[in-house]
Amino acid sequence: MSDEFGRCDRETECQYWATPEKENNIVFEKKHIPAPKPSFHNLELLDKMYTNEKQQNNFSLFLETIFTREEVFEAEQKYFITSSNHFKGGATIFWQIDNLERLHAGKILQYDKVTGKRIKTAEGKGLINWVHSVLKLENFNLKQSLFGLHLIAETNQKTIAIVEAEKTAVIMSIFKPQYIWLATGSKSGFKYDLLKPIKDFNIIGFPDKSEFEDWNTKSIELNKVGFKIKVNDWLEKTDYPKGSDFADVLINETKNSK
């Protein structure tokens, strides 16, 4: 740029500021790069999993210590739960199917069949993988949806209960079938992008113990843009440890009553 254009080094005092004439300016256009389209699994993959399934997963075996086999089977069918040989066998696949019957992902988790708790690595991280990773699908662009979202397409129920873990949604659907139970899949999943498909529903959030403030703050902002969300704080007032959820409470009460 020519010396005649630009700011004076002492701009705050002399206020000198000159720019080139408009016809000499170079306009740089910002190139718009579209976001990559989300990938989806073929529904035939899910059908094949049902057809070829030979084993029962540890999560279902745990559920049968609390509920009848009929109740567990109904929940498995409702949420399209299947098993996997991953993590030395007995792992659970939680499929993310949206209200348009698009298969976003299959999350593979491993549980202890006695306690129902996640099995963790030596570093304390829960065992987790994804079907598209196991199948080595190249260029698979994962865009998650709420777990159980497919259920809103087949109901007249206008109240949705939402929790963090897929496991919790399944268990609560047996304990409290009057609600449609969905899961965010993580504590950070309580956000606009994931909740958008259920914006027209009445939503009750049931966060894990210690997550109430975060979810409540987010619900206030979401309600400003048309959501109808209430966040339940009952768990915060109990003596249950941090990280506990409503399923833990009801399971504990059920076992103590036997």
C-alpha cells in the first residue's frame, strides 16, 4: 500500500487516517463452504442385526434381574436394542433413529451384567465405540440425534421426558411408561441442535445428580425461542451421590422392597 494511505503512528493525537479511493479498493469475497451432509446407515443393517443376533447382551441380562423377560423384550423392541460381539462379547448397541426413520448411528457400550454399571478401562473411561467405526466406513459423517427420537412419530402423547443416558431412558420407559423417554447421550447433549425435533412437545428434563443447574440454565434460554421445557430438581435434594440418575433411585427402591 502506498505511503499516502494508512494510519498515523500518533493517531490518537493527530487523528490522521486516509484510505484509498473506492475504485482502488480490492474486494475479497468470502467463499462459502457448505457443511458436509450427515451420513446415515442403511436400515437393512439393523434388520440384519436382528436376524443374525445369537447372543443376549449384558445390559438386557441385568434388566432381567429387575423386570420380567416380557417387559425387557418389549423395551428392546421399542428402542431397537441389539447385541454386539465387541468388547469381548455381550455389548449393547443403542441405535439413534430419528422421527423420519433415518439411522444416524449405533453406539456400542459395555455393561456389567450383575451391577448394570458401565465397564471402564484402566484409565476410568467407559468402553464405547460406534458401528460405523467398527465397520470401517470411510468418510462417514456422524451427526447424532436423540436416542428414542423415532418414538415421537408414532404417538399422540405430548409430554416427553428426557434424560442423559440411553440406559436410563430404557429403564424409565418400563418404570414410567406414561411418558416418552428419550436420551441426549451425554450431559452436553441438552442443546438446541438435538432438541429441535421435539420443540413442539412439552418437555420434562431429568438430569443426573449435580447437572440440574446446567440443564435449567439451558432450558431458560431454549424457552425463549419457543421450547416448553421444565427441569426436575428432585434428585438434587436427595442423598444420592453425584452422577446418580432417576433409574438408579427406582432400581434401588425396587431391590430394597424385595
